[in-house]
Amino acid sequence: MKYAQLIMGPAGAGKSTFCNTISNHCVNIKRSVHCINLDPAADEFKYPVSIDIRDLISVEEIMEELEYGPNGGLIYAIDYLLQNMEWLEDQLGDFEDDYLLIDCPGQIELYSHLDIMKRLVDAIQGIGYRVCGIYLLDSQFVIEPSKFISGALSSLSCMVRMELPHINVMTKMDLIANQVRQENEGNKLDEEEVIEAANDKVERFLYPDIDGIVEDLNSETHPKFHKLNEALGNLLNDYNMVSFTPLDPTNEESITMVLRQIDNAIQYGEDEEVKTGGDQVVDIDD
């Protein structure tokens, strides 16, 4: 069985850092992984790239030859990949029974109101991969009520449109801890107290109390926006699908927890065979 994480989220959410963090962790636990770049406008990477869409087509080439803008060029590039899926299948040919980390572009319109990424997911599933959608949001961005509502709606839109097992991850939790250290510079908090205080900062947004967040949002905005705030809150409550798992890339327990949730979502390892000694092998499903 083959598995893939489709790593999505707005620009600056930490997608490349996430790929690097999970890739390094998998190396440490002896799991074979391959990182794939699907951003045709990417410049550099923190992780080793096994497959790079820029070997097929790049935004620079499109902008030069077709005189498209950056966003139009990106959409054209992904559509070009879909028309040439045999290239990706050939690249994936040697990756039997491996685990893919697919680093996607950060343009939200690819997920929110175009079907292009959904078509790509269908194509990847069609060649035998179990795919989990991973949507990243920057913890520093979403701990304010207005920004949380915006981020939660973008995540919900992605969940509904992509129709995948889905995990939302709140990234850069280490930076929240740094904020706590700075705010308590004179109090000499130990590391456990720092982590606890950082978790307290984001706890209400991990399993969000939407009504409470909307109430706080109303206190910050003009009354003419209150009905809109409440309507957006009701939308999130009606679906009741958005929650977040925190990720601190400097903490192995945090990384393990995130990967465990993703593995559970795509049933990683459930079809593996278990060695019972000697040459005897037992299928877990039997």
C-alpha cells in the first residue's frame, strides 16, 4: 500500500518546514519517505527533493513564454501537470510501498474555488495512493479572533472541496513559547511552565469555542459587522469540523503526535505484513 500527505496552507504557514520536520523524524524512525515539490514557483528547500515539478515546468517559463502573471502561471503549471500525469507516474515508479510528503503551492484559490487540486488528488488516488490532506495555519496568525475565523473558514473550504481524510495543524508553536519567555523575562519560568503557558495561549483555538470567539470578535468590531460575525460563526458551528493539532518542530513528542494522527487518518500500516519469526509472515488483515 502507498501513502501520501498533501501539505496545504497559505503562504508562510510553514509547509516547507513541516516537510523537513516530518522527513527528518521519519528518517529517525526508519520510515522511508520521499518529498515532492508541487510548487512551480519555489526557490529553495530545507528538505531533499525526490520529485520537483520544476523539472517539468516552471512559473518563470510560463510568464516568459505566455506573458502570464505569477498566479495565472501557477494555475497553468498545475493544469499542465494534470495533462502530463504520465510524467509524475514515471517519477513515482520506483516508490512502491513508500510514503510521500507533497509540498503544495500556497495560493488559496487553488483549494477554495478552483477544482484543479481536487483533480490532482483524484489522479494520485487513481494510481494507488491513500492521501491525507494536511492544512497548516501559523499559530501566531490564528490566536486573534478575526484571523482565526478567516483561517478556520479557509481550512473548512479546503476540507469540503478536497473530500479527503483531513488534519489541521497549528504550526510554529515554538515561536509562541518564545513569546511567553519574552513576556515573562523577569519571572524565570522553567521549561515546563513555558510550554504550559504557550499551550494556554492557543488552547481555546485548538478545539474552538466558536461562540466565545465570535463574542470576542464582536467586542473588537463595529456593531454593523456583528451579524456577519455571527453568520460566519454559525457556519463553522453547523459543520463542526474544524479543530487543530499543535506542532512544535523542536519537540519530538509533538512531532510524533502529529504524525500519529495523520497515520491514523490514512490507516498507515494496517495492511502491512508482520514477521513472526524465521521466514513466516502473517498478513495483519487475516
